[in-house]
Amino acid sequence: MLERARDMRSHPTDAERRLWSVLRAKRLAELRWRRQVIIDDLYIADFVCFEHRLIVEADGGQHAENAYDAGRDAYLGAQGFRILRFWNNDVLNNSDGVAEAILHAIDSLGAQTRADPTPQPLSRKGRGALEGAHNG
């Protein structure tokens, strides 16, 4: 799985490359993002902000109505992650809108945290998470 994640980092899709240019080096609201992250030795997430337990995925058409992705999202949601999915076309043609949607999701996560100070459950690796959603 580690080799696959390394290969995915070395050979990103055009949409992943564009999204990384928005997220990398704390360019988006000073947040730290990691890309192609292995979670619980089961899944590789495109982009993860552990501070806000947020996963961002850039998806092509093969992900529409995909049972594997639904199971993956359910698992990650149960681990406390929130998942945002954006179609590659949106990332490539409206990266500003995608960045705004990510910031909006983070703002809403902050409101949830203030309203409910109970900590989210932690995954086996000690990196908690939040529930899944699909933007696209």
C-alpha cells in the first residue's frame, strides 16, 4: 500500500495536481494538508487535513454511484472523517469555487466543534475523523 501511495504522489491526475497547488504549503487558510495518505492500512485518501479531520477527493466519472466508494466513505465516516468529493471537471475549471467549498466545510466543522465539545472517536492510528458527504 505504501508503494501505491508513493506512486500516486509521483503521478497525480491533472485534477489532483491542480488541487494540490491550492492546498500545499498552507496556501489555503494556513491549513496543513497531506496527499495520498494511507488510513488504517485500508484506504488511500487524496488529501487529508488531520487538524479538521477532513478528507478531500478529486474524482473522475468512474466514481459516480460507486459501491466501493460508498463503503469506503462509510468506514472513514465511522472513524470520524468528513469526506468532500469534487468532480475532476470542477477542480480543473472552478478551483476557486472548490477552495471556497472546502473553507465553508471547515467553517461548519468549527461551528460543530463549538456546539458539541465532545471529542470525535479516534481511529486505530489515533487520527480521529468526521462523517462523509459528496460535492460534485
